Amino acid sequence: MRYRFCGLKIFATRCSASKIFSDSPDKKKVENGAMMGSLMQQAVANATNSVQSELLMVTPYLIPGDEGMQLFKDLRQRNVRVRILTNSLESSPMLLAQSGYIHYRVPLLENGVELYEIRSLLGNARGSGETAAISRYGNYSLHAKLFVFDRQRLFIGSMNFDQRSMHLNTEFGLIIDSPALAQQVAARFEAMVQPVNSYRLALRPNSEGDPSLMWKTQEGAKVVEYDTEPARSDWQRIKVNILSLLPLDDEL
């Protein structure tokens, strides 16, 4: 189904061609080939595979699975810049989803993906969609699901980049052909990945084995690096590590 999309004036000043995508209600049967239907994941994957230079992704939950990791690997082999913003442990409202995500961080970074985790306490609320007064409570968390393709097109919808959205939930979204809108969403992305608003993940070489993670951010005027994952409490770290031992990726 094609129609004309007119963006809100805060985003765009002219209409842009767009297309609606949704999953069939009997999604599992469609995936298994038992019946005809539509799968939104295919449309988003096709749009992602067509990227030539840059993919920006905002997803509250990030559990890419084998197919997602292969997609990122293919993009990086073509020298496509891949940048992802997701929730940090301290900002995540769902520890179970966070427990699945933590297995993918090192492989993503090793493949050259740039990975950012939003802080629960923003240093600069401009562009966040939240007022500075509210952001001081330290309860900020991502909910939007946005992909920007080469700053020319974008996806907006209900689909997280996780296994539940890909294979279990019935999702809905738009792919919009609008350089103006895509570039404004990209500007919001740039605002949110500032060091005062997010942790940028990096690998620290380890002579004893696998590399370890570090979280880079800015607090006031000072650049800070954490070797221990930022969290609301030690108990939060313990809980997510216990949950990570469960084989639940396909359900998350």
C-alpha cells in the first residue's frame, strides 16, 4: 500500500513517498511457509542491505541473533558505517532483554559497529524529547525504534532489533523516502550520542584472553572511562548477569 506522507512541520516541509509494512497475524505460519502473508522484517532487512555508506539505528532492545549479526558483518565488509544507540543497563526498563543483549556487545565491536548506550541521566536534554527539568530525575530510557538509511530514507515503527520483534510479535512500521526527514532524525541521533548523554562502548585489549569492555562518557567537563558497567546498583548488575546465563535469546 503506497500513499503520500506529509511530515510534521518540525521535521519536514514537504510530502514524501512512504510505504506501510506490517506482519501477518499468523506470523509463525508465514515464516514456516505454511501460508502466504507479509513479514515486516524482510522489508526492513532489504532496506538495510541496500545501504551504501551509513546505517543509524535506535533500538531500545538489541538482540540481533545470527541473522542480525550476519547483516552487520555484511555491511561492515562493504565499509558501511554502522552506528547503534540502545539502552544501557542503568536506563533499561527490562533486565531480561538486557541480559540477552550483553552477549552481543563484544562481537559487534569486533565487527566495527559503533555502539552507544543511553545514560539514564542526560547531560544535555536538547533533542531528547524530554525537558531539562524532567531529565534531572535520571529516569531517561529509550522507547523509539528508528533506522536511518544513508540519511535519505528512514524506518519508524514498533519493531525493536531483537528476536521477539523479528519472529514472535506482530509489528508495524513505515519506510519513508525523505532526505529532509532522515537528516533531521540523524541530527537527533547525533545529539543523543554526545558523550554527555551516552556511553560509547570500546574494547580494551587483554593479554590474558578476550578483550574487556569499557564505557566512555563525559561528566561535567571531565572525560570518564568505566571498566565496570554503569548501573543503578550492584544488585542490578548481579541480576542481569544471572539472567544472562539462561538460554532465552529466541524469546527476547
